[in-house]
Amino acid sequence: METDLRLESSLWIGNKRYRAVLTGWHLKWTEADKKNGDKKTVSVPVAEVVGVENGRVEILPQKSVEDTDKDFTVFYIKRSRSRSTYGLLWSLGRTQFSCPSRVLRDQWTNHLRTALKTHSPLRPHRLLVFINPFGGKKKGREIYHSLVAPLFELAGISSHVIVTERANQARDHLLKKDLTGFDGVVCVGGDGMFSEVLHGLIGRTQQEAGLCETDPAVTLQPCPLHIGIIPAGSTDCVCYATVGVIDPVSSALHIIIGDSQPLDVCSVHHASTLVRYSVSLVGYGFYGDVLAESEKHRWMGPLRYDYSGTVVYLSNRSYAGIVQYLPADPLLSSPKDKTRCLSGCNVCSRSTERLFPHTSDSGSLYSSHFSQYSNDSEGEWVSVEGRFRCVSITCMSSSCARSPLGLSPSAHLADGTGDLILVWDTHPLSFLKFLYRHTSTQDQFDLPFVEVHRVKAVRFSLPDGREEEVHEGIGELNRAIEEREYVDTVSRNGSQQQLAQSVVERETMNEHKTVASILCGLCCKKTPAVSVWNCDGEILPFTEIFCRIHGQLVRLYARGIEDGAAMQNCSQESDKNKSRCITYK
Ligand SMILES: CCCCCCCCCCCCC/C=C/[C@@H](O)[C@H](CO)NC(=O)CCCCCCCCCCCCCCC
Ligand SMILES: Nc1ncnc2c1ncn2[C@@H]1O[C@H](COP(=O)(O)OP(=O)(O)OP(=O)(O)O)[C@@H](O)[C@H]1O
Ligand SMILES: [Ca+2]
């Protein structure tokens, strides 16, 4: 196929002549009029060409087109090191070529467009975009319209954009509306926005597969639609851990070329009802208290976590609990093996075979038999009891701006396991040391009061069910209140009254909730003996939960963190090998 695609000719960049060659895999151009020594070769994989336009075209920061008949412009992925992160920044490389004739120019653009078509089945053509105008620094719309939309247009992607007006609008849309014709869903916001899309897509996929999510033992069906994240939140840790940088243009380019990164998902159940899904953190104790405290200071934006973190740290709390976990196979990998889950990670690709053994190519999501859980019965549950500073379960490293290597630096994005981090009660300064090590490359697990296990499932319960009953009682009280309020509302009809009433009802309920939480504060005498669960930035209404890891349940338009150190100036490599060549600018 690529042989008849071959095209070679002289092309000019400015007033310099180059020798340009297009094969099926690469577009290369080398300075022509220079002695052999310092010839500079630029080589761009066709898979990383974003678009080809006639004339001399600019896209970012402003679009400008000078439509001439002997020029054409090639846009492609350009990598550069990012100062603050391990991942590589992607930007839009652009080279304007001049040809001696219009015929040759048209030949180049036609050949390049044909070559692009060989990669188009992996590339999205139609996307559903949700923008959260209130996330992070409230710049979602501006980020999308100024940086992302021009790139989607260049790549010929049509997008249906919805700016959300309320929380859970994206999730509800994905659960109910017609999604045919869309190749993927893009969320412009933070982790909370991603979580909405995650819940919508997983729920929709199980609905259509006739599966019941509430059954803790069910084998969930992977989602066919990819999820793209344009970071515009406060923590943005899902984007950070899957792309390696927090940069809208980098994320948009990963979406455009159709990268595909499978991602483990943790389901959280209470009794036999599904509570939430999580990918970055299910945290009890410190992280739960930080989230609860930060909800009161949302007006602070991203700083709310640092402020709340300090307040919670100084309150010096620890919590009693029983943690039971089902260890993963220790021969495959361990949270202390110092591996890094990077682009092309072989721990994850090996687990693809294990998770989806029957599929011819592990990429296909529709293989009917998922034996990944038959081995769930294997392995013995381990149970520990005591007082903890925090209990965290994470499916991935959960690296983010605050913690570049993340909660669990050697966790894997798509290996079908999660890491359980137990921080036992300890001296405040020791706990501070544990926290502080997150901000550097020191090993936060190398402390006597910290233990970490690679797991497939975790159960958390309170030592004596009494507390749960007490809270259950308060829970009952809340539910009764909600019931009565709702019944009152429904009885008095009239939509505008209903709307006004629902505002009143929410106020009343919050008031009751505050009363309830004061009660609970009293019933636990001093500081509350029970913390809350932080599930990807959402507070869970239950304390006793059952978590289970579902391997590679969703796919993101990403490729994992590219190892900046591997970035080399690529010299002549044969066209045959598909090795991604990193063009060095
Ligand atoms: C001394 C320096 C300590 C630095 C501690 C760094 C540890 C940070 C680890 C961050 C892990 C983020 C996991 C991601 C969770 C997201 O799905 C979720 C939704 O976006 N974000 C949060 O829940 C938001 C959770 C954010 C928690 C941040 C806590 C900030 C800690 C500040 C503690 C300062 C102690 C100062 C003592 C004087
Ligand atoms: N239009 C809206 N109005 C109010 N809330 C919204 C709206 N759209 C989405 N939300 C909710 O806002 C919450 C926070 O959004 P998002 O996660 O994007 O920002 P963030 O919390 O600042 O970032 P992070 O979660 O990374 O810390 C989400 O849980 C989402 O459900
Ligand atoms: Ca994992």
C-alpha cells in the first residue's frame, strides 16, 4: 500500500531547498544544499500529521490563510519537555512548503491526505463535548473556544458542544440521549466533570448490555466510546496521570490522532447498591476530611484544598476501622517495584492478555466472555483492624500538580488492579513526613506506619456496627426529611411554585443535615469518630463500603505518560519499522 503512496521531490521552506520524501509511514525532509555533515532531517510519522492545508496557513494563536497555488502547509505533533512535569508537552508543529508548480503542490496535498486516511479509522470524526463553565478557574469555555475548537476544525472533526447549566447534566445526557454517530465524549473541566462522563458512559453501556450495575459481583461491559479530557479543573489528576501534562492543546492533539489508553475503574458498593465509580482516589480519613472541609470553601478555587488540608492536618484525627482486601497476584507486579507506568507500559499490555484472553486482538471490546473475574475466587482475603490516619484505594498513580509521582507512583493505569494504602495512626510529625514525601521523589511507603498492597477488591467496615447504626439512624432521619419535603412539594402542584419550593426544600434539608451532623458530632463526643469517603472528589453517603477493580473498563484519548528521557533526535530509521519517531525541534 505505501509503495504507490511514495512521493519524492524538492520542496522549499522559505528560500532553502529541501529533499522531501513521503512513504506510507513517514514524511521526511532534509536540507539539500549542504555538505553531508550537518544535514538536518525532520521526520514526522504520518500517524502524527494533524492536517494538510493548501496555501500558507496559520492556526494558533489566530487562524490566517494566504491561499496561494504553489504552497501547502503541513500540521503535525511537536513535542517539547515540560518544566514542571514528567510528561512531554505536545504542540502544533507547522511547516509551510513551496513547490515549483501547482501540479506538484496538488500531488503533495493529495498524497498526504490519502496517507492520513490509512489512520482515520482510529481517529474520531464526531465528538460530543461537555463544558463545565464553573470548574477550576472557570475558564472552560475560553479554553475550548480559543485553543481546542480550531484544532478540531483543522483535523476535520465535527463536535456537538453542550455547556452544562447544572451538576450531573452531562451524566444524565449520556444516560438518556441518543449517542449514535459519536466516536467519543470530551469533557472540558476537572476530575469531577470526568467522573460525570465516566458514570454516564458506564451506566449507559451496562443498560444497553442488559447488565445490572447494582450487583457487586457483576462483570461490567467495557465502554465503546472513548473519553477525552480537556483539563480545566482544580486537581485534574486523571488527565495528569494519563497524559502526563495539564495542557489543553496537548490533550486536544491526543484526541485528534485517536490515541487509546485503557483505564481501570473501581466500583464502590454499599450493601447491595452501587454508590459510585472511581479512578483516582477512594480515600477515608485525611483525604475525606480534606474534601469535606474544602466543600465549604469552593469560592477559593484550587486553593481550597491546600487551606483545608492544613486545617484538617492540624485537627490531628485518626479513625478506627476494619480493612479487608483481596491481594492481586504478587508475581505480576508490586506497588513497591519502582516501575513507572509509561506510554507502552508492558505490565499493562501483558495484563490485557490476562483480562481479555479470548479476543483475537485485545483491542476489541466486544468479546463475549470476560473470564477476568473467574480468577476472582482465587486468593485469600486479608483482614486488618486498627486506627488509621487514612485509608486510600487508587486504580492509578493519581499523580497531579501537588504530587508529581502521585499517591502510588508504581500503580498501573490498565493492569486490572488497584493499590491499597494504609496509614496507621502515628505522631503528627511522622504523618507530615508521609504527606511531604508526596511532593518529591522520596518513597512515601518507606515508613513504619505505612503499608501498601496491590489488590483486586477491598472491604471497609467500622469496628462495632453500633456507630453505623447511629449513623444509619441519622441517615434515616435525613431520608425521612427528604421524603416529607418531597411529598409536600409534589402535593402542591404548579411548576414555578415547585421550582421555588425545591429551593426552599434544599435549604430546609441542608439545615436538617447540619442539625444531624451536629447531633452526630455530639454522639461521637469530641471530634467525629467517623470520617467520610472521598471518591474522586465526591463525598460518599456511606462509611461501610465494598470496592472492586474492573480492569480496562473505559478508554481515554491518551497514550500514558511519555518518558521525556526517551526523547531523542531521530536519525535515519527505516520506513518499515513503525517505531514512533520523536521529531526534535
Ligand atoms: C506538606 C505538604 C503536603 C502535600 C501533600 C500532598 C498530597 C497530595 C496528594 C494529592 C492526591 C490527589 C488525589 C486526587 C483526587 C481527585 O480525584 C480529587 C478530585 O479532583 N481531588 C481531591 O480530592 C483533592 C485532594 C487534595 C488533597 C490535597 C491535600 C493538600 C495537603 C496539604 C497539607 C498541608 C499540611 C501542612 C501542615 C502545616
Ligand atoms: N454547570 C454546572 N454548574 C454547577 N456545577 C457543575 C456544572 N457542571 C458540572 N458541575 C459539577 O461541578 C463539579 C466540579 O467540576 P470540575 O471537577 O470540573 O471542577 P473542579 O472540582 O474544580 O476540579 P477537580 O475535580 O479536578 O478538583 C463536578 O462534580 C460537576 O458535577
Ligand atoms: Ca490499576
